[in-house]
Amino acid sequence: MRILLVTLAALLLFVLTLAEILWWAQPVAAFFGRRIQWDAGDFATLYCAGRLVVTGHSHKLFDLDALTAIRRADTSVPSPDKISYLNPPFFAAVLAPFALLPFGLAYQVWIGISVALIAATCCMVWRITSSLPKWQRGLLIFAFVASYPVTFALRLGQFSMILLASWTLAYVLLRRGRDRAAGVALAALLIKPELLIPVAAFLFWKKRYAVFITLAPLTVVAVAASFAVAGPAEGLHYPLFILDNARNSAHGTRTDLMFGWNGLLSAFVGPKHPLTATLLSAPMVALTLAATAMVWRGQLCPEGRHFPRQWLLLTLATVLVDPNFFLQDIVIVAPAAFALLSQTEGRGRAAMGAAVAVGWVLFGLGFQPTLRWHINLVAIYMVAGFAALVLQAAREPSALRAVVKPAQFPGLEGGSKVA
């Protein structure tokens, strides 16, 4: 019986691995212009935002009719729904050079940049997991590159790889005590500012002020650039537009396809009530942040052995509390999970490895559990992982308060503060 179960498990793993590899065929086909379904759909919105800047109509960035008109005229991507541009105006200016190119070529350049960021992240993962055997490190990188959220993000033409590289690089730099450089890395999250808020708040609370020596002025520059691009009226209107979009399912807001607390609850209340799901999730958001603060209490020591767990917990908390978190952005969880796996020993490493494998399988299911059964398995999985980390930390209260000296961990450079 045991041999049969092992054989079935191996066969299932083989089939899933083959499927993960074949998923790369879709972004490759999209790269060469053979697009189906959602291919290049999100990049079309980003491209149109850049076109509005190039044509001198940046004050209409949040005008759905203007955005849709440009999409129909300048892209080859159909838009059955009106899809909003939801990012700050300064990012539209960053996208403007792409809008100077024909849409197909712009999409290819965008994919090329995304693949380069994936490669850079893989290099960081290789260093993060240095305590593992090389074959295990290679397996993790393969699993990450072949994961469905990665290929899905490439097909959509999303900016998820910018978020991924930013989040991973910030961890690496904090781990080495290079706080000012970490502030620069975190500044890239300004294109999706709700991701930046939790990590910035926790780092400020732990008095990692050197991070803000670079992050604060870059934030001011981004805000000033947004007002310069869209004008004072649109700049002030942006927060209200985001709030209005969050409760309007007609503008592409599908909370039932999101992966935070609101997505988990929206799977039950239905896609036509995004505001209801968001309001119902408010108590869970507060509880999640409180639990994260409990694990982060005491002096923060990024060079210590507890920081990978704290970082993964913060990563999961950021996903769960984000009111606009989709499948493609889940990629930021993988390097954080790999970092903790690398630091775990004995049976704990085996359990952590099994948890990573389960996540890899669930992520591969994409939206299907939610669409077919109205059960968001990925969100449930992340909640379970978050709860497990909190319970594990609760059993080690003295360890959380301990200050670990950098000298105890050779191979890491720098101290806990930046001079």
C-alpha cells in the first residue's frame, strides 16, 4: 500500500511538473504575438496610461472612457470590461517610453525586462538559500520559475516582477545591515503603495530610521511627480478614485479573485459585493497586524536567525491585509518562504519543505477552486501558514526578545544599524 501511495504521489508530481513547464509556452507564444484570453490584458492598461501621458492627456488617467478609447485605438487587446488604471500617476510617466513604441514591440520589451527581473531574483534566492545543498537550491529555483503565478504575470504583462525584485532585494539588504540601500529597494513598491505601508510602518516602529533616509525623499519625489503629471486636481482625486473603484464591481474589481482576507470572504458573499467583503475583513486585518506586531516585538535584528521567520510573517500579513491582491503578485511570498526554509533545521526543515510543496501545488490551481467551488484555497493556505508561524513564535517568547550579535552569524556583512 505504501509503495502504491508513493508511486501515485510521484506520478502526480511528474504531471504537475510537466504542466508547470508547459505553462511557459503561453507567455512565449504571447511574446511572439499569438495571444489568447488574458494575454497582454493588463499591460494594455499600463500602455494606455503611458499613451495618455505622451499625448498630453495625463489629467485623464482615471477617466475610464478615455482609457478605454485609447485601448481600442492603440492596442490589439480586446476589453470586454472597463478596466481602471489603479497606480499612482508617476508610474504612468515611467510607462511613457513604452507608449512611444508600437504595442506589440512595447509588450515584448516589457516581457524582456520582467524575465531579467526574474533572473535577478533567482540569483538572490541562490544566495539566500546558501545553507542548503546545491541540488535543493536548484530545485527551489526551478519550482519558482515554473510556478503558475510567474507565467501568469508574464502573460498579463503585469508589473509583479518589479514588486518581487524590490521585496526580495529589501530583505537581502536588511539582512546585511544596509538599511539605506534597502530604503531605495523598497521605494519601487510605491507603484503599489498598499504593499509598502505595512513594511514601512514596522521598520519605523523598530527604529530602523536609516531606511527612511532614502525612502522618505524618494516618496516625496514620487508624490511631487504624480501631481506634476496628473495635475493638482487629479492628484488629490486619486485616493477617492481608488476607494470608489474598490466598491464598484463594474470597473474590473473582482474581490472574489483576490487572495487577501477580502478575497477569502468574497468567495462566499459573491463578486458583486466587493465593499461588503472588504468591510467584513476589517476585523481580520486588525488581528493580522496585531499578531505580526507580537512576533516583531523586542529589538529587531535582521542579522539574526529569527528574522527570516519575521520577514515571512510580515510578507504573509501584507498579502492578507492588502485589499487589491491578485494571483500574479503572490510571487513575493516565494523568496521569503525559501529564506525561512534555508534557516530551518532537522524535522522543521522537512515540514517547511512540505509546506512549500503544498503551496506550489495550490498556486498551480490558479483561480479554479474559487471559480468552481467558491473556496479560495490559496487564501486559506496563507492564513494557515500565517497562523502556524505565529503559534511557533508564541512558543519561543524569549527567543523573540533576544538580541543576537552579528558575529554569531558569519557570512553576513554589516551590523544592525547603518552608520
